[in-house]
Amino acid sequence: MPSLRNQAFVLLLQLIRRKRIYASAKHLNASIREVRRKGAAPPHKSMAKRLNVISQLYEGRLVHTIGPRHGEAKRQVLYLHGGAYVRPITRFHWNLIENLALTTGLTFTVPEYPLAPESTCEHTLGFVLRLYEELTRHHPLSHLTVMGDSAGGGLALATALARRDRGQTLPHRLVLITPWVDVDSQHPQLETAARRDPMLAIDGARHAGRLYAGSLGTQHPWVSPLHADLHDLPPTTLLAGTRDLCHLDTLTLVHRARQHGSAIDLRLVPDMIHVWPLLPTPEGKQARRELAELLNQPCSSGSTVTPVHSPTRR
């Protein structure tokens, strides 16, 4: 059973009608206009007291590097934030990144990548791939993890797929938090899942996916990695919650990837909502602790058994 704090957070989402953002194309467009006025959340000012925080422009976009105050981290993480490809990074993302940087001692590179509708998948993915190449000039590929949540998880997976298809070396590991892997999902149980999800709704999410897809179309594997050939992925860990609209397609993706021989570790948690590892709940804290342990582990090859974790009881 979810903790009381988790239940309270879900109730808060319902009271503020959080999923209204994704209720329709009209609501999503209004949300995009609002967040463009507000802009992206910057790294917390307090972060610089405990971590080395550098913000620089790359191709005209801010890229933030968060790492240890002293010494150099042996491993690097390229973190791609969520937001349905249309919304910028938030304070919840920075909370997660700060926590993981402190507990792992790793360096996190966090780009404010181009968003739709001003950008589409081809341009956004191209930006991330070029930034990836820039990182590899300074750090060994064997020490680079690509990590993301929601749309950022889909973008992280698309980054690995694009490099694989070009015959380029893959990252050390992929870590995908409740990834969005099919922007135009037609899963037969989607309507039922949507009724249980306090954060996401179908129509607005599909509209965001179309804005991002551009001329590629929503079934292109860079847009919706569920439709990709999923062979030869790097070792991959996916976190999914059963109260998340995205988890149905995640389960399908895991099944297909394993059929193609890719090493996939699925961590499926009952009753958890979208991006719960970013949230201020006991379950979020537990997930962050598990993510920190994962990021410091060496990768192993071969298939993995699917562990199903129950939330911490409070």
C-alpha cells in the first residue's frame, strides 16, 4: 500500500487538476504558452554550496554541469529531463539531480534541449547526439550513462538507437524513469490506465507527441522507440509504476527488447505514478536511493530477471 504522504501527494494533484494540462490540445497549447513565459527552472542556488555547478552555452542552449566540489568524477551521466517534449526542466528534476550528484559523486550534464513546437524530433535529437559526441571527447564512453525521465527517457533511448544504427559506440548504461516510448499509444488498456493516472491524459499527450514528431511521424523509432528494432541495446534499467499511463507501453517495450536479446532490468512498482522517483515521498526517496546504487554499479552483460519492488510501507 502506498505511504500516506504518497496518497496525499496524489490527492493534491487531483485537487489542483494537474492532468488538465493534458486534457486536450487546447489545454496543452495554453500550458506551453504559460511555461514559455516562465521559462526553465534554474539549478537551485543552494546547490552551489555543496556541488560544482557550471552553466554554459552549447549551440545557443544552456547546458548545466553538476559535479563534486573537489576532484573529478570517474563517471559521467547525461541527464535528459521530461516534460512531454514541450515543457522545460523543473525544480523536481533539479531535486533529483542534486540528490544523485551528492550521493554518487558522479558528474551530471543536463542540457536544456530544444522543445516542441519550436523544435521537432530531428533537430532535438541531433542536438543531443552532438552534445553526446562533445562529452566523449573529454570522458571515456565506458564511463558515460544516459539517463532520462518521461519524454527524456524516450529521448535517451532514441539517442542510443541512433548511435547503434550509425555503428557508433553505445553508452555504458541507460537508465529510464517512467519513459514515454510511444507518443501515439494505441494500447487496448490505455483508457483504463488513464482513469487511474492523476497526472497524464491521453489527448493532450498525443498532441504533444505530434508537435514533437514533425515530418517524421509519430511511429518513427526516434519519436516512439517502441516501434524500433530493439536489438543490441546497452544494459538498460527501466522504472515503471502501475498507476502511470506510460507503463503499459514500457512493459511491451521490455518484452520486445528481451526477445531481441537486449539486457533489460525492469523495476515495476505497484500503485506508483508517473516520475515518482522525482517526488518528495517515501517511495521517491527509496527510488532515489536505488538509482544511486545502480549508477555506481559496473554493468553486467546478458539478460536479467525482472524484479518487482513493493513501495515502502509507512
